[in-house]
Amino acid sequence: MESQVRGGTRWKRFAVVMVPSVAATAAIGVALAQGALAASFSVSGQEFKVSADELHGNGFTQYGAIDSGYTLSGEKVARPVAVSSFNDATIKKLCQSVVTPNIPLLGSVTLRLEAGDSSSKDQQVSAKNLFIDVSDLKANAEFHNIDIGVAAGDTGNPDKGGKGVGMKGGKEQANPYGFAQQAEKADLFGVRQTAWATTAGTFTLPKLHMSLSTDQKKAECY
């Protein structure tokens, strides 16, 4: 992903290139787990997997968009995504894994992050202003007061092609006349998805565990 501005904060792409960034990743993870990092961030540059037992979100919006970014070889590409956004969300047993291939002497290495517990609400992952750029999603879902077919453009005047409520900024391009939907609340169970980016205003990760593995089949979330 190219540099993006979300929530007034500009971050260069947070690419998982293992060896040089593991220490920084761990530091950010610890800060998040302690609730110390309250700023927009993203994990992007490669497609990654996310799973969760449950996701409960308020202020749900989803719309089609195009993410621009680069392959590991440096080639610029455009990727179609469905952006799912939540004003706030709680997540039970979150898992996120990303595979970085062709590391010298090691081959493919998988970074896996796990957080949250199903035992009590205060041990669940929580996020505010959450955006997920999804390429594939499987879940059992329930939407409350859903409105399908809402234009993604400016809510006051769609002809302006402006950014509607719930849309993020930066390099992402959304079709102002394209398909979109919104709901007051969304409940997803047995979530399995692949995504290109995750962005949040704040992200709290209780019981965070990060691990690295060369066994891709065992290390990936699903």
C-alpha cells in the first residue's frame, strides 16, 4: 500500500519483511496490548489471513474500492477490495497471519498474531474506526437495520462524487456511484477472511501473542 492519511495520521506501509521489522512489530504489539497506542496504523503490502470466533460491530459500512500498492518485486498493482468499516467493534479470539516468501536461508516465514479471549468482554479485542480491505470473506452474519444500495458518494449531493460517511481517506479509490451497504449493527460468527490492509483509530489487543514459524500450514490462522 502507498502512504495513506487516515484520522489525520500519515503512515508509510507497515510491511511485514520479517528480519528488519520484527523488533518494531513486537514493540507496536506490546503498546497496543497495553492500550498505549491510540493512532491509525495499517498492516499491508501483502495479502494476509484473519480469523475470529466472533465480531460484533456498530456503525457498519461496506463499499467497493481499489487499493493501489506494490508487489514484493516492486511492481505497482491495483487491487479490487470490499472495504468493511465499523465505528467500533469487539472481537473474540482474533488471529492474523501473513506469509513472507523467499527469505534467504529460511524460505517462507509466517508471522502470526493472536489476541483476545472468549471468557469475558474485557479480555476481547476492541477497535474504533476500524477499516478492513477485504478480498475474500466467509462467515455467518446477521445485520440489523441494513440499507443496501447506498451510493458511496457525498451523502448531501452524490453528483459531487465526494466521500460518504464511513469512507477512509488516502490513496484508496472508491466508486462514488457504486454498490454499498450500511447497517446499524453487524454480528459475524466463524470469520475467515483474506485482506490487503487493516486500519484502526485505536486497537486494543489483550493477551497478545506473536510468533514466527517456517511451517506455513501450522502457522497460518486457517
